[in-house]
Amino acid sequence: ISIIQNSNFNHLAVLDFPLKRYTGSINGYGGKFKLNNISISNGKAEDQLNIVHAEIEVAQLKVSNAVSDAFDCDFCKGTIKKIVISNSGGDGLDISGSNIEVSEMIAMNIKDKAFSVGENSVALINDASFSSVATGIAVKDASLVRASKISLENIAFDAFMSYVKKPFYYGNTRLEVADYNIDNYKVNKICTREIGTDLIVNNKDCDISKID
């Protein structure tokens, strides 16, 4: 069990040497990670925080000024609560092959997706606020997400998306959204759904779109 709490990390580089390269400014692999009251900012690595094949308990995490993704969690299981992500060059929270419950999330100034879910993941997200992001929630590649109490403002492309990026992941891709709010209707499009996936917003199927 690794525990990090009440800590600030700033201007970290990437660890890179022959036969072993870590993608994060902070990296965790295996076991269990408990992170509480952590701030990570201005890292130079691809991800600010990268955790793989682990159980996680994350609370009160702040990530800012990420070069690419802010928090990347692969093959993880656990909870993420009270997370604030700002100024990310990629995704805000990116999970794959994981089973995660997310609550009280804030994401702002995100160049790509605020919450990206893929590769056979299962996720619940409740009480989230996204502003000035490209896409709110994107679900792909046999993943299942249930979202509730989602607030959105100034979304460049889609509030919600479901699509297939890697067709070798077999299974249903599904996003269910209940109880969302769009501030001043500053959203380009509520939802985009690729054929063969399910995207349900307030108990109504999103129209099928052709996605390139």
C-alpha cells in the first residue's frame, strides 16, 4: 500500500532510460494507492499522474497545466472523489480497462475530453462540472458509463459521445446520462453516437451519426 497525502508536486520531468520509460510525472504500478490532498502542476511528462494495474482511493486531487493528459488510470479499480483538473493539453481524466467510481469532479480548459473511458471499462460519474472543454464525456470500445448530475458550459464539440476506436474490443459500448444541465446552452452539440453503440440522454436515444 502506497500512501501520499498533503503534498504538492511542481515542474516534474519524465523518467526515461533504456528499456524502461514511464509516461507520467508521477507513476504507480500494482498494489494499492491512497492519494489524499495532492496537487500536481506544470509537469513535463505525457501524463501528470499515471497509475496502472492498481486499486485506488483518490480524494482531493488537483492537477493543472498538463502537457497532455492530466490523470491516466489503466486497469485500475476504485474511487476518485473531489478532483479538479485545469489547463490540460489532452484529456482530463482518462481511464481504460478499469472499474472506477468518480464523484465531485471539476474540469476546465481541457483541449480534448474532460472524461475519457475506453477499453472495456465500467464507470460511474456523479456530480461533475465541465467548462471550456472540447468534449465532455466520451465512451468507447466496449465500455459502460452511467453519468448523473453533469453540468456543462462552453463545450467546443460534443457534450457526450459514444463510438468505437479499437474494434477488436468486443462488447457493447454504452453511455447513459441522467440529470444534466447546460449553462446558457453554450454547447455545440448535445450528443454524438456512432452506429453500433448506445447513447441515452434523459431516457432518449441520441441520433446515430457517421464518425470519421
